[in-house]
Amino acid sequence: MTNTSRRTFLSLAGATVVGAGLAGCSIIGGGNTANAPAKVNRPLDKSRTLIAYFSMPETDDPNNMNQEEAYSMVVIDGKVLGNTQYVAQIIGGRTGAKLFRIETANKLPLDHGELEDVSRAQQGARERPKLKAMPSDLGGHDTVFIGYPIWWYDLPMPVYTFLEQNDFSGKNIVLFCTHGSSGLGGTVETVTKMLPDSTVLGNGFEISRDDMDDAEPQVRDWLASLS
């Protein structure tokens, strides 16, 4: 039997679909996406769709979590998963697409305070952290889902590295994020400016860390709206 918890809730239906989970983080908001398309310009083909995501649960211990740790992650069968990771795996379970986790070469701290300090410093310096790996087959994909938590009113800096060091020309770019109160903020506009040769959908998915128990039906309905 699947044992699912998160601040102790999460639908068993969602856990069954993904077999694992996703994570998220913080704050922010605003942005005009009125001129961006809301649907992909070709049918989704799982063999030509990639789901890339950056996710940081703030603990790897599912026991005795503090409030900040509990809000940053999901626990399924004793395994800690970040909120964005959970969403990515729901998308993967429903589309059959391959997942790629964006990870930094130097491990980021799990402790909330330490992670907050590192993320602030990276953003202040506009740092582009070196990544552990890049997808080897990006050229074979027509559509790329890109997921991230909102950190300090912005994309996490490792996501900037990912966007700048890969070629997304001619691809559908579909964004999804987890957050504390901001929605997608201005990240659709940011990514659109960074990837002028791609089609960045304005109909990105966003979910608050407070609503993760409802993630599976929300993702289901959103994916239906993209086709």
C-alpha cells in the first residue's frame, strides 16, 4: 500500500499516477502574458517532450520536520520530494514524457536558513551556478516543460544557467512553478526574453505550497487546456 504524507495529506490518486513527487518554494508576482500563446503549436508527443525541473526540498529526513521544511516538500512512501519535483512527476505520469532534474554541480544546502542565504547571494551576484549535467538529447524534443520554485521574486539562478547554456530554438516552452504567494510572477516574461527563438506559452501552471494536496487534479486540468 502506498503511504503518502505531506504535512500529512496528498491524494493517494496523485501518488498512484506519479509513483513519486515534486517540490517548491517562496514568494513574488506580476507580469503580462496577454500576447503569449496558451496552447502548444503541435500535438504533444511523449517521445519528443522533455520535462526539466529544478527542485529543492529543505530536508531529506521525513521525520520531525519544522514548518519551513514541511512546506517545501512532499513525502511518499518515506521518500522526501520537493514540491516542484512532485508536480514534474505528475506531468510525467500523465504525458509519458522523460524527466530531467536540473542540479548544481556543488550541492546546495538543505537547511532552510542556509539555502536562503545561498540563493540571496547567488541572485545578488547574478551568478550562473555550474550544473551537474545537461540533457544529452534536447535537440530531439519539440516541447520542453520547465519547472521551478519562485525564489526572491525570480527564477532560481541555476535555472538561468540551464536556459542560457542550451539551445531551445523552435521549441514549445511550457512553464510550471510552485510558490508561496506569487503565482508565476514575471517569469513568463523573463523566459520569453531569454528564449526569443522559442514559443513560450503564457498558460503556465502555478500552484501554492499551501495547495499541494490538490496538485494532481489541477495539473490534469491544466494539461487538458494545452492541447
